[in-house]
Amino acid sequence: MTEVSQAVAGRSVPATSAPARVGPRLMRLANPTVASLILLVIVLLAWEFLPTALDVPKFIIPTLSDCLAELARMWAYEGLLGHFLSTALYTVLGFIVGSLLGAVLGYLLGMSAFWEKVLSPYILALQIAPKVAFAPLFIMWFGYNAMPKLLVTVLIVFFPVLVNVLQAMRTVDRDLVNLARAYNLSRLGVFWKVEMPSTLPNLMAGLRIASTLAVIGVTVGELVGGNTGLGFLISYGGGQANAAMVFNAILLLTVIGYALYFALVKIEARVLHYLPRAEH
Amino acid sequence: MALEFRNVTKRFTTANNALTAVSDVNFRVAPGEFVSVVGPSGCGKSTILSMTAGLYQPTEGEVLVSDAPVTGPNSHVGFMLQKDLLLPWRSIISNIEFGLEARGVAKAERRDRAMKELAHCQLAGFENHYPYQLSGGMRQRAALARTLAIDPEIILLDEPFSALDAQTKLLLQNSFAGTIAETGKTTLLITHDLHEAVLMSDRILVLSERPGTIVAEIEVDLPRRDRPLERRVMPQVADYAAQLFKHLKLEEKAA
């Protein structure tokens, strides 16, 4: 037992260094990546065979092969690629615009205690308000085009970034700021050389949260109105009792969110290279 | 005079009360001199430092650095705290350059001066390391290098050794004393460690409890200010420490 748990804890420990009495096959099982993949295979197998075994109809839970067949059909006849790219594009666009606005406003408010106090109750109110509920309003205002879904995404991405940046600006080490002042740095110099870099870890955390929300914003925008995107395919497929289409759209949305999240994790590792790595 | 306090009083007023941190403080520090300020905690030691650095102004009286009144943060003064205040996202060399950046020093010259101070503080070879890769003592030496790089007339040290373990502390006091003696900088050390004050200074100012005012001034008449490790074994050190002990009325407090 101890051998196995040690192997789990020490991911980088090569299998050869393990005690000889634990077989190599068991060692491979203890590797989290392998275990994770095995879990995936089990879930996929259950998905494929359980619904048929339990007599669940296809329009309630389509099997894996049903979904793959539907995916090929969507690719050929529903213009899946176009829908996918449109959703991906607006997810990324909404994420960039929303987080830029959130970061800029966060830094501006972080530099002015006065305006932060003036605006914070309203920011809190807007943060609490369910952003997705704005979607129908945006459609009334801007019509059935890409604008509403972009706006919902921007709105939903905006707050976690804003709040994280603001929080970080409040907790910048006063002694560091004093040091910079003693070295004759201007207000702007203090911002660029001390405050902004100090807040980077929080900014990156905010961006990571925002990246998972961006997909939600776009999906809701597409569900409520419009005729493009994976969100549209969900409501379209739902209307036709085509559960496989809905399944596929959800999976592809997850893929987009996953890709965005991991891109950010990579960027974060780059940007925050100077932080000591936590020992896992 | 390198540094002079003339009848300096500092009061902090908040919404519902006023607090006098230091009251009628007078002292002078000659160029090249190493002076320590000791006193009970909360006696306004750091207030003296902040006023010298120009971070805030005295309520009454005047602070003069090189015979000119201090009106704001200025390049004559370099200060160092218990925290090393290295910027974690910068390499050591670029941390040392930090103080020069707002002064219009050309990039190449900045690097030159920083490399020189790096060597001075026995950190050669660590220029491309990041702060988290260095030990506490090395980080403090890097902070000293940054302070020296701006070539200040006065160095203010606010308990720079108090966060270190006992052995690192001795070695670092020794290395700081050597470096400071070499550069001939005027230094004001704020400390609560009586032995440290005796080992490192030419003169010691003793502050009373708040509102802080100077109650004693002790000349440390010992050789080898540049080698605290050698001073440490001299028998007179204990006498000086005992004098400080008496002035701080520590026995009465213990009773």
C-alpha cells in the first residue's frame, strides 16, 4: 500500500526506482495520467453499452456511436465547422474585450480610492445580477446578430477580472511603493514598475476564471437568439428531439473552453516564471 | 553635517486622537560616521527614518541632509528595511538597477554600476538569479547592493538583520560593515539589538519611550568598526551593552 501511495505522490519518479516486489503493470496503474485515461475509457464504454442495455431510447440518451454518426452528419449537412468556428471566435473575442475592459477599469479604480468607494456598490450589484439574463434585452436592442452574444460574453468575463485586479491593487505592498517613491519614480512609474507586476498573479487567476465563463456567455447568447454557433445547434437539436446533436454541441463547447483555459495556463506559466513552483 | 535633526517633533493626527511619535529630537551625524538608534519598540525609530528618507515631513523642526532641508523623497538617501523589498519578477541585477531607472542613467552605465555593487556585496555570479532562488542573507545583500547603486550620501538601515537566524545575522553584519566601511558611506542604523548597535557603530543614540526623545548618546570607542566579528570578542562590548541596558531602564521594566 505504501509503495503505491508513494508512487502516486511522486509523479516524476521513474517506475524503475520502485521496490522490486511491486509489478511494473501495477506501477503504471498508479500513474495518474494512465489512471485518468483508464477512467475515460470506462466512461466511454458505459456510455456506449449502458443505454442499450437499460433500454433507454436514443432521443433520451444517444450512445457514443450514435453521437459520432450524428457528428459526421452535422459536419456534412449542418455546416458544423462554420458553427464551431463562429462560437470559438466569439468566445475568444468576448474574452479578450471583456478582460481588457475589466483589467483597465480595475487598474483605474485601484489607483483612485475615491472612485473605488463611489462605484463599488454598483459594481457589486452588477456582479450579483445574473448576466445571462441580459441576453433577451440585448437582442431587443441590437437584433438577431452577433452583437448580443458578444455583449453577454463581455459582461460575464468582465467582473472576475475586474474584481481580482482591484483586490490585488488594494494589497500591493506599501513598503514596495514607498521604496519606488524614495527612488523618485513618478506615479505612472510606480504603477508600471511595482503595482502592475505585483498584481499579475491575481490578474492571471482572474483571466483563468473568466476563460471558463466566456463559453457560458457565448452559449447563452446563441441559445436565446441567432442562427449560428453551437448554442444555436443546441436549441435547434432540442427542438427536433435530436439529443445526439445537443450532446455533440455541448462536447464541442467544452473543447473550446478547455482550449482557452489551457492556453491561459501556458501563458501564466510563462509570465509568472519567477514564482517558486509549488511542490506537488 | 551629513545628517542633522533640529528640534524635530512629529505628530500623527487621526480622526479622534493625536499621537506624538517623536518629540524634540536633536542630533547630528558627521560624514562617514556610523550611528545607531536604539530604543523600546514603538518609540518612533522608524519615524526618524521615514523623515530622513523624505517620505513625510516633521510637524515641527527641520531635517537636513548635507545641510539642505529634506522636502521629499530624494536621491541623497538610500534606505533598507527588514524586508528585502526585492521585486520578485526581476532578476537580481535588474533589481539592483531599479533605483537608477528613474534618474536618467543610461542603460549601459546602469548595468556597469549594478555589476560593481554586485561584486561589492559578494554576489558575483548571481546576477541572473531571481530573488526566490537566493537565501535570506543573500537577498539582504542584494538589497544593500541596490541601495549602494544609487550612490546615496546616507544609508538608512531599518533593522535589516532582524529577520535572519543568529549565525546568518553575524555574518551579514560583518559583510555589511565591511562594505559600508569600504564605501565610506554615512550610515544610520535603526535597531533593537543592543549588541548589534555596539558592534557596528561609532556612536549610539538612545531613544525613550513614546514620545521618543534622545535620552543618551554613547560614543563607542572601539577599533575595527569594519569587522563586527572581531569586535564581538572584545571585553568592553559587554560594558557598552550594559550602559545601553541601563539607559533603556530594562531592569525596572522586568521588575
